[in-house]
Amino acid sequence: MNKLQAMEVFVEVVDAGGFTRAAEHLQMPKATVTTLIQSLEKELAVKLLHRTTRHISVTADGAAYYERCLRILSDVREAEESLSRNRASPRGRLRVDVSTGMASAILIPALPDFFERYPDIALELGCSDRPVDLIEEGVDCAVRGGNLGDSNLIARRIGVINFATCASVDYLAKFGRPAHPRDLEQHQCVNYFSSKTGKTMDWDFTRDGERIEMSMRGKIAVNDSNAYASAGLAGLGIVQMTDFQMAPYLANGHFELLLKEWTTDPLPIHVVYPQNRHLSAKVRVFVEWIAELFSSQSGVSTSRSV
């Protein structure tokens, strides 16, 4: 038995919460995963996992061994990378998750630069506005907007995204322009709802110390940023969009900016990764690269633009 491989498999089984998911993440047969865990328990002469037909749980000995495995594997990877850092570029599969709008407008157009710098990294890019469980779904890191509630994640703030209100030219020609946020009560708006909670997001406006928060009236709500833009372009209502996603539509005349003197709350953006995993070279270079990308990106800032 390869002891280091068995440790890696054991850690993955615990993180994934089962043999099937661990086998998928490790890209090895489930039978191999099961055999390695059984061999590990036999050699250690302890039971590491409680198994039922529905789920697994870690024994007290297994929890202690898990923590030791994390430290050992981290030390081994760090030693390997310290020796190879000057001889080879980071390599391997990297799984990243990002929202659809951010992927389309910011990340994907910049990827040729990333691959030119790191040709040996194969990127698997998950694009959705659905919040993912990084550990359970085998994601190395994710770019997330908003306040973070996951205590098991390390977060690096990489920027702030601003929003503005706009509508399609066709919508404005048919229904007119609002002059004040309260005028929106007489308009149709496109709503956005959370994939996690199902809650529809309120809109907010601030000007000269006055603040207004509103629940918007509308016939359609979506949970995807690209679909949100498409609904606005189709004239289904007024939208409140990120600056970077709105910019090309303002430039080509499909959208017009509304309520220019009012600002909205900015959204902090973080790149996050699990704290119980060693920050591998491929994750490290991606984190540094995307932080650099956001620092120079139009429509993204380190503070609220005025």
C-alpha cells in the first residue's frame, strides 16, 4: 500500500462525505478507494470511519488521524513545490467556480493571458450563480460576491463591484423614464432571486444622505446574471446591473442609464478556497492572477466609485 496515497484518499473521503464522491473527485474507481481505506484501517488496527448504507461518519480515532494527515500531506506538497518551483511551472487540473456574468464579461476574455503564463494548468470552469460547496463538489477555489458566511473558507478580497440602473431603449420609448426611485413603483422591473434562499433581492438607492430600499414590481424574476441582462434587453423591465456587465450595452446604445445621481450599495468580491487544504502552486498562481486581473478591470474597483 502506498501510505501517502492512502492518506490522500482518506482525507478526500472525509471531505467529500462518502466513497462515491471521493472517487469522482480523485478520478479513480470506487472499489480502489474502498480497498485503500480498508487497507489503511487494517494496518493501523483502528476503525477510521463508521459506515452505513446512507452515509459515513468519522470515528474519534479517524478525526485525530485526519488532522495529522492534513499536516503531513501539506508538508510533503510544500517540500515538493519548494524543490520544483524554479524548475517547472504549476501543472494539473484546476477547478474554479464563478458567476455566469463575471465569467462572460471578465474572466473568460482574459484567459489567454493566464494560459500563456501557465500552459501546464488545465482549467475546469464552473459558471453559474448557484453557490457551491467547494469541498463537497471538489472545487479548488471560487470567486464570490457579497458577504461571506462560510467559516471553513479562506477569503481574499480582490475588488468591489458597483451597480447602476438602466433600461432598454424600447422599454423607455414605451413606458417613459423614471425621474426618482419612487417612480419605479409605476414601472415593471426585472427581479433577481437567490438560488440558495429563493429570496428576491431588494433594490437600494442613496443620494445626499437619503437612502431608499425597495421591493420591485415585476412580471419576471431570474437567478442567473446573463439571463437577467437578456430580460432587460428584451424590454421586460428596468434592471439594476453591475457596471462591467452593463458597459457594452450602454456603448452600443441598447441600454440607457437611469437615475444617474443615485448610487447603489457596492458588492465586495472575494476569491475563496478551503482552509483545511494546502494552497497548491496552481491555486496560488490563479489567486494572484485573478487579483491582478480585477485590479485593472474596468467596472471593478477597490472602493466605491463616485
